[in-house]
Amino acid sequence: PHRAPPRRARADVRRLTSKTRDEYKAYLAFELSKLGVLSGSQCASEPCELLFNTSALTVTGAIGAVGGLETLPDGTEVAVFPFDSIDLGPEVNVTVTGQRAMALLSRSTARIDTVLQVHPGVLSGFPGGYSVGRMDEDRLSSVCPYWPETGDDKFALEESADWRIKLRCTDDGLSSCCPGDVPISYLTALPAHLTSQVKSNNVNGPGSGNIRVYQITVDTFAAHQAEIQTVTTSCRAGENLGGGFVLHYNGYRTSLIPFDATALWVKAEIEASLNPVGLELLSRVERSDPADPDYRAAGIGRVDVSAVLVDSNQGGSRQWKITFVSAVGDIGTDTTPLTATNLLTGIDADVQVATTQNGNSIGGSFYLDFLSQTSGPYAHDVSAADMEATLLSSHSKLVHAFADRTDPTNNCNDGYCDEGPTKEGGYTWTLTLMTHEDNLTPSSPTGTNFGVEGTVAVMTATNQLVDNVGCADYATGSNCPTVRVTGNYSKTSVDALKHLTADRPFS
């Protein structure tokens, strides 16, 4: 049988009606709120500009908003900006900055009809080629657009000035200081507790041409022993000497040296005539290009001279002892010999040049071990070009090798070159070696592998050098020649590199 619908009390009807009214009021308020947001984002009262800062997780400009933070499995942090809808027309100027990756999310529709401006070095980016690293505490710092002198400049688009910039400029005495970048000078200019944070890895990020650079100095040295030679005149017993003699060295010649010349006279004549110019000007002589009209060959350098009478029965016979104070190595072996032309008078008059003590001179060779490979033998005086070629042919993991050697002219045996060999014939090679080996690449500035550093290789040397003063036991002989490897440029002869004293590679 048909049943009539249940009757409802008037109070129930009123309650349900009120509930429906309240729900619609809430819907209206929500829509009005959205309308307010949309109206406020239509550039009616603000410039059509938006700045997304992933480091600060903020949006500023035509609207203001705060984003959220998500972390990927590799530790990369992503700034997430969710909206009910996204509609960006071509009149909207959108700039993105910050060191986190960014995600724009829409709960409904998304229309982007404008350019998102991302300047170099921002938006989860790495420093450019100028920088050699970024410290952990600066992961969220942007790259400086230019180098401030006072530290008051802002270092990123519309971001406030970072107090660390001025702190580093003033307290550390640096004129170029920016938290986002680490120039190569920082490796030695900053305090140790800061430089230890600079990791030798691919600071430029995935896909970059970054490479690891090793700064190495190789030098050889030994005990110094000066060359001593004598010039002795003689004649038949009972005879008297007269006249004089002339000394020759490396194309230079003295004037006539009288048979009875004093030691001071002989010293002055040797230094004035057996050198291209006076001692005070020797360091300025052109030595590198024989075609240059000002080119001069190295002379004898500075000497000390003493004199004694030889034989009272030989009237006027003398012996001058010449000590080669500044000259390099073994005279007559490493250089041309000192010779004499006899212009003496008297029966059987003669002049002889003899060596009483050889100058110490390094010879032999050495090997270099680097990146698990060995190269050599390198001659004790190997040229920079030959060392470069041998390094590249023997060490397959090297991409580039550059070498600079003291005395590149091989014309400094007088000991007066600013970058000449040591007095025993030791040289210094400044090496710049580049490799991709162990140059690990962080996935992002905020990833867990940001501070991971690959193994730092160490170069060692095998010593097979010899000398001519009787070194017999390398284990106990302190005077034996040595080859030394330094993992920085502190021993280099290149002025532009002497301040790079960090004992680690950079990338």
C-alpha cells in the first residue's frame, strides 16, 4: 500500500536550511578570497613583476607568497611554489634566483606565456669558470654580479647585502670577496679553517668543462763547492820574467796582464774584461735571443783572487789562485775553459792554467711518479718543453701539462740571472698539470655530495742524480744531490705564481 512521506518538524527544516545557507556563504567567501588574490595579481596596482627566490623560499613583486621545501633522494633541495592556478601573460616579467631547484605547481590550470629569466650562476647553479670552489656555509649564496671594493654591494638580484661580504673584505684584508665565489687567491688568502671547506671537485656542476689542476714544483740541489783554478808563470832558473799574458773565457779576453800584477789588479781585470758588462749590470743583459743586437753570452761572473811568489830562483814567477764565486758548476765541463795566451819574456817563459778544485756540478737523471704512472728518465737539466712532452706521453690520465724551468736560455752560467740555476747546477721546474681523474661532480649545490672530494694524487720522485764531489751513499750522504717535489708553487721562480702556496689542487 502507498505510504505518505514522513513528516518533518519545522525545526528540522529550519536547521537544514540554515546549514545549506552557511555552506553557500562559505563557498562565497572562498571564491571572494580567490577573487581578491586574482585581482591583486592582475598588476592593477603593482608592476607586473615577480621574483622567485629559491634560497629564501619567497615570491615577491605583484604578489607575495612563501614556498615549501622538498628534498630529493640525492639530497638536492627543491623550492616548491604551489598555486590554485597559474596564468602568466607576456606582460609579466618573471625572474628566478636562488641556489635551490624550483618547482611551480598548479592545482588546476597552468598557462605560462612569458619568459622566465634565470641569470647565470643562479637557480641551483654552480659558480662560473672564475671560481674554484664554494664553501659549505655559502651553498645558498648567489654568485656576485661584480666584485665589490667596500663590501656594501648587493650580491644578487634584489637580495639584501650579505654581512659576510664586508666581513671578509675588512677582517681578511681582501678587496675581492664574495660568499658565492671562491677565486684562486682564496686558497692561500683565507684562514685555514675556511680554505679547508673548499673542496677540490667539479664546482661548475654536471656537463661543465671543469678540470682538476695540480700545482707542483720540482727542484734539484746539492752541496755547493766553488771552482778553484790557478794561473802560474815560470821561466828558466836564474832568468827574469817580463811581459805578461792574456786570459780568455767564453769569447771574452783580458788586456795584457803584467807578469807582476797584484791580486787586486788581476781580479779587477778579469771581472771587467771576461764579462759582457760590469757586475752591477749583468742581471739586465739580454741572454735569450742570439739574433738580438743586444744579446750577450754569459761571462765569468765574480771571482776572488790571491797571489804568491812561486820560485825565488825564477825572477818574477807567480801563481794567482782564482776562486769562481758566482759561476755555476764545473768550469771547463759545464762551460768553456779558462785559457791563457803567453806573452811573457824570458828564456823558457810560460804560463799555465790548472784546476785545483772542481766546482760541484749536478748530473744524472730522475723519475717522476704521478697518478699511478712513472715517467722518465729526466736529464738533470731537461728543458721545459721536453718535460711537458714526457709527462703527457707517459701519464695517460693527464689532459694538459705545462712546465716552466729556470734558466730557459741556458746562458746563465755566470750566476747573475734572476731565474738562473743554482751554483751547483740545480734547476726548478714549475708544473701545471690538469686531469679529470677523481674530479668528482656534485649533482647540485644542495646535494649530499656537494662536499665530496676525490682522492688527491701526490707526485713523488726517484733520485738518480750524481755530482762530482764524491757522493757515495744517498741514505747517509747529506751532501748528495737531491730532487724535491713540492705540492704547490712556493718554490717556483715564476713571480706571478709564488703566492699560490695551497698544498692541494683546485678545480
